[in-house]
Amino acid sequence: MPKKQQNRKRRAIIRCDWPRIRETTIDGALFFVVDPRPYKRREYFKEKALAKTRADQVATERVKKGVEAVEFPTALRMMAIEANALLEPFEKTILDAARHYKAFLEQEQRRLALPTIGECLEKWIKGKETQTRPKKLRKATLDELRVRARLFAAVWKEKRVSDLTRKDIEVFLDRVEDSQYAKNLKTKLGQFYNYCIKVLEYPIQNPTAGIIISVQETEVKVLEVAECSHLLGVALESEHAECVMPHLILGLFAGLRPGECDLYRWEWINWAANQIKVPWEISKVLDTRYVPIDPTCREWLEKYRKESGPIIGKNFRRKWQEVRAEAGYRLLQNDKGEDWVSDILRHCYGSYWLVVHKNRAELAENMGNSPNTIRKHYRRAIPEKEGQLYWELRPTAPTFTRFFSV
């Protein structure tokens, strides 16, 4: 059909029966118009013969198939037949398919109007900050999430949350050299997208699904008994002993995590029941657990016992660094000495406890881990004699004095 123009002039009617044919001039050009209204749109032809043929075709179609057939064009009817054949194995109708596709298109429109990743990350962090028990996160966990969120925002801040693809994430993670760190980033990003899907109810898929990062399983690093003795001795004789020793004792002889030790309070120790309570508020897994106080642990703790208050003193981090440096562990990359592994005290507890007690399920309860985690990480073959020497490292024990003097 030619574009509508102002310079149009109607002329003679060629056919009076339905559908009528008449002449019209548009911008000086002669056209023959087949007018099958109200059932079809007008059609324009440059040749009279073609117009007559089309008019006869429409008229015949109406006679043979009725008005409904004229209103439902042949091309559309054939399309409906093909669509019905495609849906038949699923026992669905064309109307079912149309409704389903309409819902899909509406969802796509909503998806394309979603906010940016940067905006969603802000909502995610704010939601985490306002969580209450039992889902309230520890400060250390919140700080870690904030760091991860800033990293993701730096890379994809302006990208819509619906537009991030699996390929985008794989390219990003491929640049991370440490496979364990890459796996942790993938996990946090997956948690963020689960929040968008389940809490914000965004109609998107989690782009981290199906991404697998292989991490070589390694046994945890532990200190030798002599190294534990040396560290205890240095801390004991340090001017910072009151500040750092309780933290060191709970790590070595009760298996608490560094973050749990940082927040621990004296009033949580039940001396009568011989138990160390780790409240859910400071637990990494948000679950309260009770650790039996071993005689070695108790003897050390009794030296610094208080009725209440935090177990660490003021300026703990600086003082703890000084004690470790004095014991031979480097603080900076270019310093001399051994690297300090953050969970090494806890790993010592798990490794040497298992040597003596040989009960992974009980150790998992004490450490707040799953039995599978204990089985995977604490497999190192440590002589039983070494385990016994570890638990003899008491303030007044000859073993401790002998090792420390070395």
C-alpha cells in the first residue's frame, strides 16, 4: 500500500459488487484499490487486471468459506494449523501457548527494566546489616561482604542485574590467581543473585549456576609441638601476656576461631560445668556450641581468670603482632621469619586432639564444623606421642619448660 499523501484524488468505480474496485490517483500515479472492508484491509494495485483477480479471489473465498474465513486469512489459518500440531504432543492449545508467551514477554519487559548491579548490591548489604537472630551476621562476616560488594561494584556497577552473564563471571574469575579466593568470590556472587531472585523477586536466573572452580585439597598447616611451646613461652614472658595469652589459649587448647577469640568474654566460661560456651552471636556458623575444657586448657586459663569482661586487652592486635614477631613470625612481606596462618592455632587444636581422642564426630561438635570438613582437612599422620606431648604443654609441666628452653 502506498504511503498516504495529501495529493490524492478519487476517480471512477470499476466494480460495484463487494469487494468494490475503484480508481484513485496518488501524487499523479494511478492505482486500482480493492476494498474488502469491513473484513479485510484495502489493497492497492497498479494494474487493473491484478485488482480484478484479487477481488474475485476474495469474493470466492467469502462464498466458499463464509465470512469467518474472510476475517481469518489463509496465511493465519495455516499458521494456526502448524502451531496446533506443535502443541498437540503436550496437550496444550494455541490459547495456552499465547497466554504463556504473553507472560514471558511481560516478564522480559520487567527484566529489562531492573536496576543496576550497584543499586542491588547496596540493597543486599543493607539487608544483611539489618538482619536479626538467628540470621544476624558477625561483624567480621559483614565486613567481608562489604569488601566483596565493593569489588563487584567496581567491575559491574553500571551493568543491569539482568544482563550479567555466566561468561562475564568466568572471564572475571579467570583473572584471579588463587583458586580458593576465586571460589569464595563465586560463592558470594551466587549468594547475592539468590538474594535478588528470592528476596527482591527479580525474574532472572543466577548466572553463577554451573560454574565449577576446582580447588586442590590440602591438609591444614599446624605448628610442631616445639613451636607451640616456643610461642607460649614468648607470650608468657611478654609484657603483653595479660592481653594476648587468653586469646592464644582458647585457640590452641579449645579450637576457637580467631574471630571468636576476638569477641570472647570471661562470663561465657562455665567453670563448674567445665565448659566453654561459644554463643551464636560470635560463631561463624551462627550456632551456639559448648567446648569441654581440657585440663591443659583449664590450667592455662586459671592464670588469667576473671569474672567478666572481654578476654583480650586494649590494643590487642598491635600487641599480638609484636608477640608473634618476637616468636619469629613476619608481619610484612619483606620481613624475615615464617608466615603466620590465621587459623593455625585452631588447626593445632583439631590435629592434636584427633590424635589422642580419635573421634571426628565429637571434634566436629567442639569446633563447630561438619564431620565431612573434619575428615577432609584433618588427615595428617601425627605420631600419638606428639599428640600426648602437645596436651602436656602446661605452665608448670617439664615438657613445656624443656621445649621452651630449646
